[in-house]
Amino acid sequence: MFHQLLALIRKEFLAIWSDKRSRLVIILPPMLQLVLFAFAVTLEVKNVSIGVLDRSNSYESQELIRALKYSDRFSQVLFLKGNKDLEEKMDSQKILVAVEISQEFSKNLKNGSGATIGLIGDGRRSNSSQIAIGYIQLIVEKTFSQNSQSIVLRNWYNPNLDNFWWILPNLVGSLTMIVALILTSLSVARERELGTFEQISVAPLSPMTLIIGKTIPPMVISIIEAILIYLSAITFFGVPFIGSFWILLVSIFAFVFSIVGFGLFISSISSTQQQGILGAFVLLVPSILMSGFATPVENMPHWLIPYTDFVALKYFLILIKGVYLKDITWDIAILQIVPMIILGVVTLTIATWFFKKKIN
């Protein structure tokens, strides 16, 4: 029995490697996506243009404009001639935010009656404009601080708010999920397409043994891929790793185990590899959107949040960022590992049931 299982695992490795489509999935795209996503996926607002409508033309207003110009957040500060010019540049998206300095700005600032500054953001780019407005508000507060009190800002776990520090751990999860899901979703479908499924179905192997043989190779490949991405993150991108490598390894195993269950379920109900790939992407998109990859789960509608409990990537992202940046303990990690194991057991059980039906 054991030798038969080893032969099946060896056959599955060879099938994955001999299939050009599978070979491309596991080698080139993950590393290319790692580089592209690391630089492209960011919630920071940089290199944007803002406009200034200075009705005051005072020393104080010029001081504010200089502070905006020297900020590394804005690539260009455009001087606006009036309301019509402001409207035209906002409409054509030449500026993201307009700063309107009132005529009484200097006078009100000196007598302490409350100088106001108007900030007009482009609602079509709501997230970016709100972040840019936040930057401007900080610059204004810093430039015109009138008392000795000051605010000391400190960010835990990512002191300099480095984009790589949050996106690279997320990519370890999402790219590992892509590799594991696509490899397993093609597994049984490939056998049907090549006409070898009937040979497997008459082999002296139980459905559970066949499922194990189909599960182990994608898991091994996905775990190796995850470790390569992890090494790339700390070696080439300088992301610190202060946690336990063993917690990371167990987390990766539990995550991949949960994903291959979903993949084999998709493959079991697919007749062709094309259907398998389409099924994988049907699951990938909502999983990434509902995992907290880009936006916090807490920001979602209350009716949607309970459904995120069925998204394995959500648990893994919590773990991976905790291991990278927070040095979480086993007591905390186990709370995220157990749900992934449960999801894997449930989906593998369902996949085995479908596999039995196809064989019979």
C-alpha cells in the first residue's frame, strides 16, 4: 500500500512537471508577481499634484505653500488663478486636492480668531484624496503650531510605515494560495482530459489513497514556493523577520492544507483543465477581497463579516504578519492555525466524496 502511494505521488510530480501549463504556474508567475505587486500594490499616496488658491498673498500663506512644496508626498504644487481654474484642473484630474487660503487667513491667524483653510478633494478618487487631505492637515498643524505642546507619533511594528513591510507578508499568502489552488484544481481534471482517469479508477487503490496521492505533491510544491517568497522578502526587500520560523512553517503547512482541499473539490467537479482554472479564479477573487489583504475585514458590512470565517487566507494573513513583525507566540498562532486545519479537513472530505462518486 505504501509503495503504491509513493508511486502515485511520483507519478503526480512527473505529471505536474511534464504539463507545460502547470510548469509555468509554479516557476515564472509567482516570482514575477512578487516583484510587480510589491511595487504596484500600495495604499500610500505619493507623486500627486495639488493646487493652491492663495487669496491671502501673505507671509503666512507663502510659508504654508513652501511647506507643501518641500513635502515628499506631493510631486507638484500648482498655483490656481481662481475658482474657474480650480474647477478646470480638478475636472481634468490635473490635481487631486485643492487648498484654498482665505483672504483673512493672515489676520485671523495673528489675532487667534481661528484661521480656516479650505480643502477640496476629488471624490472620484475618494481614498487617495482623503489620504492626501490628511497629509495636508498634518503639514498645516506642524507649520502653524502656536504653543509648546507637541504630538509625538509612533507606529508600532512598522515604525516608518514602509510599504514593503505590509505588502510582502500579504504576498506570501496570496501567491502561495494561487499556486496551491491552481495546481490542485488541474489535478483530476488533467486526468480526465488526457484520458487516464479511467486507468486510475480501476487501479487497486482506495479513493482516500488517491486523494492523498493527489494532495501531497501540490502541498510540497506550494510550501517550497512559500519559503522561496519568504526568503525573497527578507533578502531582497529587507522585510524584517522577528518571529519563530517553526510557527511560520506550521502556518504555511496548515494554510496549504486548507487550500488543496478547495482545489481538489474544484478539480473533482471539473471535466477539463479550463474548467478547473476558471473554478480556481472564481474562488481566488472573493478570497483575496474578503481576507483583509488590502482593506480591514472590520470595514466590511456586518452581514458580510461572518462569511470571512470560511476564507483560509484571512487566518494566514493574520499569522504571517504576526510572525514577521510582532513575534507572536504559539498561544496566539494556534487560534489561527486550527480554523485552517478544520477547513482543510472539511473540504478534503467533500472532495473525497465527489471523487468516489466519479469513480463509481
